[in-house]
Amino acid sequence: YASAVCVCILCAAAAVTACKKEPTPQPQPAEYFFAFLQEEIALTEGESRAVGYVLYQGDDPVENADIAWQSEDSGIATVAGNVLTAVAAGETYVTARFAEQTQRAKVTVTARPAVSYVVRLTESERYLYPEERATLTATVTADGAATEINPTFTSSDENVVTVSATGALTPVGLGTAVVTAAYGGSSAVCTVHVENRAVVAVSIAAAKLAVGDTKALDVSVTEDGGVGDVTAVRYESRDATVVAIEGGRLVGKSAGKTVVDVKYGSAEADVTVEVFDYAIRTPAEFMAINDDLTASYYLENDVDMAGVNYITPAHWNNSQNGKVGFAGRLDGNGKTIRNLDLSYTGKYSNSNALIGLIVQSGVVENLNVQVGGRGIANSGGICNVNYGTIRNCCVTVGTVQSTDNASYAFGGIANQNQRTGLIENCIVDFSEATVSGNIAGLVGRTYNGARYRNCFCVTGTRTGIEPIFNRNNTTPDLSTVYTVTDAAAIYEYDLRTFDGWTLDYTNKTLPTIKQI
């Protein structure tokens, strides 16, 4: 019986053991993957940049992970979160720890390039009277970009002028001081002169000289009602290739025209200066025009041809032989060629004139001529044949005996005015003349295209002198060409174009060409 009980107990235990289940194992968390996107990071001082990284748990990105960031040298770069900020040039490392993983990257910081500041003032020189006030305007650029930076202003002599932080100038005493505006290693200066009121005057408004010649200007200075120091006058040429200033004198450098500024402090006058290739002072110099028919000339003084066997420059005979006529410029400067005798036949038997042929580019202007001649043919007071321009000239006719045939005549200005010729603002005075033969007030023979503007023929008591002797089957416009008996009658006409002449409306004498 006892054995049976034991067997039952063992069988029951086995049954219980057979019914018990084993526990199910739990899945392990996926591993993390943490890595920087770059092993080295380059920054410039002051620059901030986020450190790129990836963080996954298995295949899933981890958001808002608690990563511990650290810079190994915060004096070179600091880190907040994953944002690096460069502090100073050098090298350090940034580390990041998450879970059991650590990432490390080298950080190289380079110095910031120096900013290039440029200070500018709107003026480099300023004149002030003692009671006057002014403000200098300065600008500051940084690497070429505009800024709102105000530079620091200083005065080299505060006994002359003081300057405020905003550039306001206050004169203190007479003299000169340099005001400097500076910032960031750049500066600009303005020379400030504190002066009395003054006036500088030049006796002439215009001057003429030849290449290589010099001329002094007559200058005066009045300062606060008294006489100023003329030695302090400054001369400045606007074109030194035409006129230079040497020792206070004008020096002609090349043919042309410019302006010379005459300055005393802030007071200023100017003179228009014209330079010619040659100056004419003598009969020989005038006849030397033939040596250079393309040059510019001016009369420096009256030239008396009395007793001179005059040889016509650019004579028509030479032109017929293939030589060109006068293609330059002759400025009479209001001076006079006196006693021009066209009777000389030693070289040319006819076609004598002051100038033989004037081609289209040639100009004769501002000239007085006293002319006469016996037994002359194809002659004129200014030229034989004109294709160019004759303006502002006055011809006084003396004794003229013309032998021209029926087609030609002595002309007060020209024997012939060709198709491109222009004669304007000229006066021919026959009032004291003794004439015979074919005589014309202006031109002996005209051609199609020739032009005439604002001219006068003063005939005195003579009759039959017409502006043009042979119109050559043309119809020139002579609407502003007038024949008058005396100088007073000239003033009855519109003389606005005679601005190069001196007009006397009171005494009504013959107008005269202005001189410089």
C-alpha cells in the first residue's frame, strides 16, 4: 500500500512538471549610429556655423537627441548646441558625445581679413573769410561699401580754424591750416585758408602770343580796401600743352586756345589766351607767310610796307603751277598793314594782293589794310582769289589805277570771290580814294555759291562803285551789303554782328576793329 502511494505522488509531480511553460526572451534595442559629416571644419574669426552630423537608431533618425558638445579651446572657438562660433585664429577640436559614442572634428580658425576703410572729403581746399562758416562733408567706405561711420576731425592749427566732430569749420585767425578726417587707418585732408576779402584784376581779358614767346600779365590786387601782395598771385593754365606758366609769365607751347586762371586766395580772374604758330612784326615776317601756308599767324603790331617791294604770299601764279594757296589763319588782331603798294612788278606782273589765293580752309580776319597801286590787274585789297573766309576786315583804299578788262575789276576785298568764299562783317572805305579803271566796292567778279554778309562800302562823293563789278550771270544775296556815302550812315543799320568792332554811336565815326 505504501508503495502505491509513492507511485501516485511521483506521477502527480511529473504531471505538474510537464504542464509548466518556458519564459519568452525580450528583443534588444537597435544600436545607435552617430557620425560627423566632416572631419575638419574651417572658419573665419566671427563666423558661426552648425556642425553637420547624422544620428540613427537602427534605420530610424533620432530627433532632439541629448548630445553633449564641447570645444577643447573656447578661446579659439565656442560651441552651443551644434553651432560653432570662431573666436580667434588657431586650431582646436570640437567633440560630441551621445550614449557611448564620441565624435571629434578639427576646427581651424583663420583671422578675419582687415577691413579696408577709405575716408573721402568732398573738397581738398577751402577759403573762408573770418566771419564765414562752413562744414566739410566726409564719407567712409568699408571694403568699398558705404557706411554711416563718422570720421574723427582734427585741425593742424586751431589758432587759424577749429573743426567740430561733424566737420563744422570756425575761423579763428588769418592763415592756413590743414583739417584731417580720419578713420580706420585712412584719412583725407582739406587745406583751409582764412583770408581777408580781396579782388584780383587783370588789365586784359584776352591775350595772344606765338609759340615760344612769353608774355607777362598786368595784374593788380586789392585786399580789404588796400593793395594786396601781387607776388602771392597764382597762375594756372587749363591746358599746359597750349600755354604754360613759367616764372609768372605765359609761355606759348603750341597753337590753340585755352584759359589761364589768375588767383589770389579765393579771388580769381581769368584770361583767354590764344597761341599762334607765328607772330608778325615786320614786312619780312609777313611775306614769310609764303614759307608755311597752313600755319596760324597774328599781327603783334602795325606793319608799314612803305618802300617795300612787296611779294604776294600764295601768289596765284604759284597756285597755277601746282602749289596750294593760303590754308592757314591770319588774325590781324586789329592791327594795320600800312602803305601796301601792289604796283611792284619785279616778280609778278599782275594778280598782286596782300595774299594771292585763299583756299577753302583759309581764314583772314580782324585786319586793317591801307592799299593802293598803279597799273594793277586782277588785284584786291585782301586777296586775289578767295575760296575761304574773310571777316572783320577794314580796307582803306588810296590811289588805285586798275587795268582790268571788262570781266574783272579791282575789288576792295578780293578780285574774285569763288564758290565757297565768304566775306562778312567787312568795311571798305573809298571816301579818300583816287581811283580809275574797273573798281568794285567788295569783289571784282563773283561766282555761284559765293556769300556776302553784313558788309559796307563807303564811297564818299563817288558814284558808280558797286559792291560787285561782274556778277558773272549769278544772283548773289546782297541783302545785307550796303553802299553808304559816309561812316555816319553805317550806324543806321543793324550792327549786332559787328561785335568784334568798336562802335561810336555818339560821333558816328568809322568803326574800328578791336585789338587784344
